[in-house]
Amino acid sequence: MEGDKYRFGDFELDLARHQLRRSGELVHVEPRALDVLCHLVERRDRMVPKTELLDEVWGDRFVSEAALTTALRTARLAVGDTGSLQQVIRTVHRRGYQFVAPVAVIAGDLFVGSDREQPVEPAAGDEPVGPARQTIRFCRADDGTRIAHASVGSGPPLLKAANWMSHLDLEWTTPVWSHWLRGLARNRRLVRYDERGCGLSDWAVPGFTFDDWVDDLETVANAVGLDRFPLLGVSQGGAVAVAYAVRHPERVSRLILAGAYARGRQVRARNETERDEAALDLDVARVGWLHEDPRFLRVFASQFLPEGTPQEWDEFTAFQRQTTSPANGVRFLEEFARIDVSDIAHRVACPTLIIHSRDDERVSVSQASELAALIPDSRLVVVKSRNHLLTAFEPAWDEFLAHIDAFLAE
């Protein structure tokens, strides 16, 4: 048992006494519902299938899924959650459930960790990582911009270059990123940061260029005290990682690029038609973001997660709105279209792993092939998926993590 008690929000769950309290006051919960809550909290690092809950809570007794639905509804009501809010217990469509609220673990009377205060690094191994294990700090770029960065897990470091639509705190509660954090921080120390203009970093900034993003990566690496480390770049963060690896070959030991590209859409347009298409794509995005048009934002979400459910698209859209302002959303897209590291990628001096979804609808796999052709000591792995950001419940996700683990262990 990881701990005797768990705190989340105003609640404290005491496993030994089988009690739930809110602000010190006992909350009456039907026993089966409390069993469900305990099981989900203890296994909050993963999605729990319906069959597992039925087996663990009801044992050999046959009950219908309606009994589980009732117990879940009761558990949610007890902790101030609902099926529509899902701020504590999230339903994974047709698959199961996951406890997603930030949790602090208490072993006996010893406070082990909280979402923001007194974080404790776990011992190396397979201990679950989560917001209770995360440390958030701030540093300043040369132009005064405040950059938020976080560390979670223990072991050898892995620095993730920032990419758009991040939020160091809220990422733990969204199905877009939560499994990435837990998977990447397994048996290692994951360091990541919010890009200028989004998340917990400053939104009103003097500079908003690609070079500023590379400078911010350098600022974070220095602030954390990393000398030589592997570097991960996802989506447009891949180009930032490439530029940093070229700038500081002595510091990057290995480079991992996921869903990345060397040239933005405007740069790689080969003819007038493709240039018109790139301009139209940007114009539509500009209107959609500035007006926060839910129809556009949902279509945008479906480009990142074409195999997602409508519920997952809505969750992605809600997360988009929380990560940055509409004006900055437009600025990001404009700068992404102008990215071009094709003339420096050949100077990457470290071993490089390039992983890409075969049918990525946001960034074509041809962009991964271009990176592999440009970077000398690189290898390309194509996984079977249509998603730009791999989800936790597709076979490609486990394959993705296995390739990264093997590459970093070499």
C-alpha cells in the first residue's frame, strides 16, 4: 500500500479506517462506492477497466454494469464531482475510469507530497509519478520573460523542449498529456517547461520568435543545472530541439523527435497551389482562434486526435482554451508556418531517434522522412497510428515508450 491516507482538494481518504472526510468532517459514503473510490485513488497512475472494478469491488458476486454506474455516481457526488464535470473521476469512453485530481500521499502522520508544496523525489523504480511528485519553479529569459519549468520523477534526466498547448499543472488532468508525463517520467527525471505565451509562463511577452524559443530552452537547461542530457522534441518542439542540439552539441547526448518537422507549412510549399492552401489554412485558423469558434476548435482537435472520441475532442478543446489566449494562439500558428531548420539539421552531432505516426493527419510522415535524411546519425521509426499526439489506449503508445527506453539505454 503506497500510503495510509490521500488528500485531494478539501478531502482526505483514510484507507485504514475506510473513511472519507471533508475539511475534517466525516462524509457518509455507501460502502461499495467508497471501495470504488479507494481502488481508483490507489491506481490513479493508469486507467482502470470496468472489469477490474467489478472483480475487485464485487468479487465473485455477479452484478450488472448498472451497479458499477450507480457506485461511480455515488462516489462522484461524495467528492463534489459529476459525470459532466469529471474533475476527479474521468470516464474513458468504453474503456474504464481514472482518478485525475491532484493527490497528496500521507503515510501515517508523515506528509509525503502535495501538488505544489514540499515535493519529494521518489526512489528510482516503478513508483507512480504524478502532480504530487512534481516541483514547479520559475526562471527568467534575457528579455525578462518568466518561464515556468517543472521536474518530476527520479533517475537520469530527460529534458523535453516546450511545444504549444502545454500547462505544467493542468497537463496532469487531461487525457491529451497525462499518460505522456507518467510514461516519460518512469525511471527517469523528466524536466519540461511551458513555452513563452502559454501555460504558467508569461503570456504577454516582448519576443515571440523561433529564436526566442531556442533561447528559452537554453535558459531552462541552465536554471535546472543540466550539463549533458538527452533532449525530446514533440511537434514544433522538435525543430526547437534540433536548433538547440546544433547550438550546443556538447550538451545534448541523444535527441528524440516525435511528430516533428524541419520546415513549416509555408516554407515547404512547393508551388502556388500549396502556398495558397497554407495561407488559407492560416486564415481559417486565425479567424477560428480569435473568435474562439467552437466548430473550428473541434475540427482543430480532430486533426491532432483523428481517432479520438467526440468527448476527447471536447476535452482537447477545453484544454486549448486554458493554455493560451486567442491572440497568442494565432501568433503561435503564424510562427509555426515559418519554421525552417532544414539548413542546419545536418549539423546535429548526436544519435537521433525519429518517431512518427504513419498516418499523422496534422504533420505528414514525409516530414519525418525529411528529418531522417537530413540528420546524419538518425534512425526513423514509424508507428501505426493516425494521431499526431498518441493516446494512452492505442498499441502505438506502448511501442513509442519501448523505443524511447531502448534508445536511452544504449
